[in-house]
Amino acid sequence: MQRGYAFEAQVRRDVGDLIVSGDTIVVGVSGGPDSMALVTVLRALGVRHDLPLQLCIAHLNHGLRGAAADRDAEFVAARAADWGLPAFIEETKGLSPGTANLEERAREARHRFFVRIAREVGARHVAVGHTLDDQAETVLQRLARGGGARSLAGMEMRREDGVLRPLLRRRRAECRRYLEDLGQSWVEDASNLDARFTRNRIRHDVLPRLAAELGVDVSIRLAALADDLRVESSLADLWLDQALAAQDGDTLSVAAVLGAGPAGGRLLHRWLVERGLRPGRAQVEALVRLAATGGPSGGLDVAGARVERRYDVLTVRRPATGMGARDVGPRRWPAPGAVELGSGWRLSAEALAGAVESADGPREVIVDAAQVEGELTVRPLRRGDRIRLRAGRRKLSDVFTDARIPRVERAGLAVVTRGADIVWVPGVAVAYSVLPGSGTQRRMRLRAERLDCCTWGSVVETQEFWVQFG
């Protein structure tokens, strides 16, 4: 019996102040030795270790093992009744032996069930029976999948969502001995021996063979590695917080990625995760290469978004949704007058009277009214377009390069023409021929402004202004 008390004292020390007296905890109990040891030791903490807790038992029958699964549910219900604890026992119908990723789907179903019960009873934690051996298996499985440092840090004793693992530093064999010392029974799940599941092969074949070949307790070493990597990841997070706080707006500078050296991929990954994207290792490596060797523009599709290089910064561009995008042809624009482009922008031409006024920002220009009044046309960019500037006629493609507008965005720019001549590209350039001179008698203000609503399409903004067509 004293050995059992020692196990309880170790668990009490392990959980520290993660749980406090009076906490309500939903305990996930399968009926196996780990979960039975968990609920037994949590009950004992209030009896012998001055940590009384309000416990609720939760058991989900996946309906995958027929009579054996029903036996487990009945066993858990009977033990809960013996203990005088409330029990929530349900069966799910959504899984079958042929379900793809069965282990993952079953785990997700259990988690949803536990969280729902915790919400219903007002529990602060959901406790599950993962042990040090489970941690070692998790690390090895993630290593085989190509996980990075954070992934190899394994499971935490307490997650931010309230999931608690009080037995994470205890061995599976310790749990069995503890139950034996107390004369407590449990049930065995035959599926834990099924070699079709990766975790079972790691548990019963890979880890024992590694231990035999290397002459060390590999599970202890892997669990220790996870602890070390968790500390290293915390330190890395502090550095990442500082590095990203120094970034300007919603972009990530190429210089920051390259300046971070080998940590550039980690910085880039964190920046993308904060924007709701989950890139794989290969995608992060490709984006680092884009930053290091790419031209002034380029991009990569990541999880339904486009991560683009726009000269010296990286940005995330998301497709428009729910706006019924359609093709847009040339639009007539009376001057004076206004035209709405349907993409959330409005172009207006206003005759000015009295004193000469100045333009207010890059989306507005003052022009010679005689050179633009009548009817203007707004259209998308065309190959070979040129505009007459002070230094002479220039290709718009060259103007856009000077303005640092990525090539992938140029097809969406709004081009304003009068007859065959381009007079204005909002936010980018205005033709020298329409600018007021010493002999100008009347002036007109051309303005681009964002509307409150958007009927279709998308508007793209960087340091300049342009409208997305089509």
C-alpha cells in the first residue's frame, strides 16, 4: 500500500499548482489501466493529499469493438457508481473500422465529447491518462512524419484549452502497479495490440527493439528530449514575438527572414500561422528560397491563400469570397461626373472654381479640365500600354516596376483613357499632357475613393492604389 501512496505523492508533485482545491474536472476514462489509475489517483488526492476535487467521469463508446466496447462502457459505469461520481457515457455512430485516419478521427470525437461535457458541468479541466510512454511514442511518431522542434516537444501537461495530463511523467508500468497495490481492476482493449495502427507498432516493436539495440531506456530519453525542446521552443517564441513586433503592418520584410539565418523559416512559419495559415515544411522552405533568390515578385499558394513577394516584403493575399465575381469591360466615365467600378471603388471628376487647390494624397490629382472633360474610359491594363510623362512616353510596365508594383497585380490596375491616350493610372501615374500649366484656365479634380460596400470582386491595396478587374 505504501508504494501506492508514493505514486500519489509523485503525481501530486507533478501537477503542482495546475489544479487547485475544489476544481471541477471531467476525467476521460476508457476503463484501461492508465485512465483507471488517473481517476483513482485524482480521487486519492482529496483523501490523502489535501486536494479535494469535483470529478465527473466521461466515457465515449466508439462502437467499433462490438460486445467488448459495451463491456468497457458497463465497467466504467459500474466503477463510477461505486465511487459515487457522476458519469456521462455515450456512444458515437460516426466511425467504422474502414474509416480513414481512424485513430485521429476517434481522438477528435473523444475530445469534442469531453469538451461538451466540461462545458455542461462547468469544469475547469478535462483530464486524460497519457503517460510518459505515450509521450515517447508521440515524439517518435512525429519524428517519422518530419516534425520540427515544436512538434517534437510532444504533449504538454496542461494545454491552453484546459486539457490536463497528470500522469505525463509517470510510466505505464507504474500505473499498473499502483492499481495492483490498491486491488483495483481494469479492462484490456484488444485493439491496443492491433499492428495495423502505427502507434501500436511503435509501442510493441520499434521502442523495445531500439532499447535492446542501444542498451538504454529510449522512452525516458525521448520524453526528456520533448521536455528540452519545449523549453527551447518557449525561448524561441520570445525571440519571435520581438522579431515580429518590429515588422511594419501586415507584411514581413525579406531582410528579416534572411537576417534570421537558419531561423528564417521559423520566423516565416510563425508569421503565416498568425495569419491563419498552416504551411508544411516544404512550403516554408520554398518561401525562404523565394526571399533569398527570387526576383522582385513571385509567390506560392498556401492553404487557399497566396503568399507573395512584393519587392522587399512578403504579404498574404486571399481570394475574394461571396461577392459573385464577373468580368468587367471598359466603363464610361463622364467628366465632370463619377463612375462606380463595382469592386468597391468610385472614380469622380469635379470641376474646381476659384483658388487653385492641391491634390490630397496619391489617389487624387488636379488636371487641366480642357484636357479631360467630356467622356473618359476606365479599362484594365493592355499589353504595350504607354503613358506620356515629363521625360517622354514610357511603357506602363516600366512605370510599374519603378513604382514597385508586383507583376502579378498589374493586370488588375485601373487605366483611365481619353480617346486613345492614357491620362491617369490612379495612385501610380498621371499623364504630363493633362497637368495644369501656366495657361490653364480651368481645373478639375480626379479622385479615387473607397466605398462602404463592395458588390463584387476585390480591391487590392499596397502602398499604392489599384482596382481588381474580373
